[in-house]
Amino acid sequence: MSWENFRVALFEKAPGALLEHSEIVLVTVTIAILISVPLGIFLTRPKFKKFGLVLLNLLNVLQAIPGLAIIALALPILGIGMKPAVVALLFQSLLPIVRNTIAGLLEVSSDVKEAASGMGMSQRRILYEVEIPLALPIILSGIRTATVYVVSIGALAALIGAGGLGNLIIGGLALFRPEYLLVGAGLGAIMAIFLDRVLSVLEHRITPPGMRVE
């Protein structure tokens, strides 16, 4: 192992790659939340519950398709760069958030909702002031799972010119420089662990004391 190559990888190549990887993760997870949470809420309403199983099966199929295959399918339409990478990661990050949103809302006690209705609250107010706050820890758990997944699979973005830590990994393999491979994979693992811990702490803080698993 060359310490000069390690220095170049860590101090010259890694900062830009880390910034690009963070941008991919932020954009993908934000879009996934904006789509998945409203969709999960929609599928827990009485009129639309019948569509829940069909959609979850569809999302299961999408998540089962390898990310590289989705990137290959998106490439002719969206070209190279961040767009196809975000699309590929988005398709595979929807399931945990939708599933946990549905599970969290369905676990809200019917007695609690009936009590809120008895106090004169409308169905909209019950949703926003009772159901969502109580379901939030479970929803956040799904976001946490999706985020870690996007960080780890995001290395594929380098294959279609989107950059990120995958550039270091692929460069290390192509140039036979294990230092690049070590830095790219190591920083990806550190980012995944860091975001997992941050979201875990947030999830713990918003969970009511009686529902916490110590």
C-alpha cells in the first residue's frame, strides 16, 4: 500500500466525492419522503385500503430489481449524470417508507381516534394532530432504513457519471489502487453509520416514553 496514494485519495479525491454522494442521498431521500408518506397516508384511508396490498406488491417487485438494472433502463431516457441515479435509488427506497407509514398509522388505537372524534375533531384534524404524531416514530424508522440503503447503493451512481464515493471505489478497482477502494468504501460505511445513528437518536426522542424500547 502506498501512503502517497492514500493521502491523495483521502485529502484530494474524497472531499469532492463525499459532497457529491451527500447530494445524491439528500435529493433521493427527500423525494422519497415527499412521495411515500402521502402515499402511505392515502392507502390507510377507508376508501383506498383495498389498493394497499397491490401497491406494496409492486414496490416489493421494484426493490427486488437490482439497482444496476434500473440504472441501465433509465440511462437511455434520462442520459448520464444524477437523474438516472436518483430515479434508480428512488424506486428502491420507496418501499420502507410507504410500508412503515401504513404500519404506523394502522397501529394508532381506534379508541384514541374515537376519543378525538368525540371531542369534535374533524377527520382531517385527527389525521394531522393525532394519527401522524403517534405514527411518526415508525415512519422515521422507515426513513432511516431507506437512507442507509441509499447511502450504500449510491456507489452505483459513479457508473453513469453521477460521481460520489463510487468514483473512488471504481477508480481503485480500475487502477489497481487499493487505497482508493479503502477510502471510498470506508467513507461510505462511516456515512451510513453516522446517518443511522442520527436518525436513531431522533426516532428515540420523538417516541413517547411509554413506547420506547430501552
